Amino acid sequence: MTSSQRAALVRRPSSKLAEGLITHIDRQPVDVDLAARQWEGYVSAMQSAGWKTVEVEPAEDCPDSVFVEDSVVMFGGLAVISRPGADERKPETAGTTAALQGLGYRTVEISGDGTLDGGDVLKIDNRVFVGRGGRTNAEGVRQLRAHLEPLGARVTAVPLTKALHLKSAVTALPDGTVIGYDPVVDDPAFFPMYLSMPEEPGAHVVDLGEGRLLISAGAPRSAALIEDLGYTVVPVDISEFEKMEGCVTCLSVRLRSAP
């Protein structure tokens, strides 16, 4: 991959998706066939925006494996392979490691007593916010800091008690404004600029470049608010993944620097 190309890792959903873990919501029936179609629509939206999608080998025995974001944290050309806080998810990282090494990225790992889910990591330029909560522990934060600070990152741990992952509560607009759904944000004061969204799915966006933002179709009021700020929103229906505490960020890992 050259520096001019944009690529993203994705992973097909397991047929066992409905058996995945949930922590902060009630379990609902999941239509696995519909989820597969929604995943195809998500991938198509990324491709239409100019992103090459690279499929990580499916992990049929890992119900949550479609949420590929949790398996790695990218910082420039470095891939920090996570160590998921849920034991059931630890096998997911092998496929991500193989895919990234195959693309030529340098990989390091969270190890030992450290736990880290990629969904707990929000990057805004060189600022890296890490949700310290149920899936990511203090040792995981310490190891991530040790890997990233030599590369110029500023790593800040953020308390997390109301959502599965930090990026289940907040993400960021391209200008650095953090957007969140207040009922699941522990303390907005941690972020230099913060804007409240009227719907929980509206707190999740994926920056596709050129002012385009991928957002859940389940957040029309938030989408209108973001469009009023001068962005173009690209809505995608991910309702079946939202039943499993997923959001638009969980389903891909953007690779914006050459290895």
C-alpha cells in the first residue's frame, strides 16, 4: 500500500453473531441474514468513498469478530495488537495480526496482565484518549502509552463506566470536536471541544475524508446537526449490529499511513 492509498480492514460477521457479548443493554433477537446484508452495505459505502477494503480472515467461532476495531490500534505505520478484556474475544487478534503483517505493517502486542480493546481508543491527531473501564485496564493503558508516546502521541486515560467502549460513547469530527451522547459519557470535560448529540447512534462517525462522515441511519437528528456544521453524512443501516452494542466505528479499521 502506498501513502496515497486509503485502505480499511473489515471482517465478515460470524453466523454466531447473535451469541455475542452484551454488557449495557438488554439482549434482543438478531437477524443474522439481515446483518450479513447490512455488513455488505457498510463495506460498499466505504468502497464508494474511495477506500480499499481488506478482509481479515473470518473467525466463525468468535461471535463478536465482525467488530474488528477491537483487535488493533493503528498509529501511523504501527499496529498495536490488542489483548481483549473479554477472554472469549482473545482469539480474534490472530487474524488481524496476520492481515496487517501481510500488508507490511510493524506489529507490537499488549501482553501479560494488560487488557485493551481497540474500541476504547479515540485518536485526534496526536492526542490519544483511552477509556479505562470494563474491557481496558490500567496495565493496558500503560503499555499503549509506552508504545505510542515515543512516536509523538499524548495518551490520556478517560474514566468509562456507562458504555461498553469509549467509542461507544464518543467519537470525533474531522475538526477535532468530540461528539457524544450525554447519558453514556462519564465526563465531557476530559475533551477540549465537546458537542452533545440528540441520539446515541449519532455519537458515532467514521471520517471517510473530504468532509464525508459515515453515520448510522438510526440517527437522523444527529445527522442533520452534523450536516449543518458543513459535513456530508453517509448513512448506513447497522441495526442488527447495534443490538450487539456495535456502531459504525466497530466494523472497520482505517489504515491511513503506508507501512
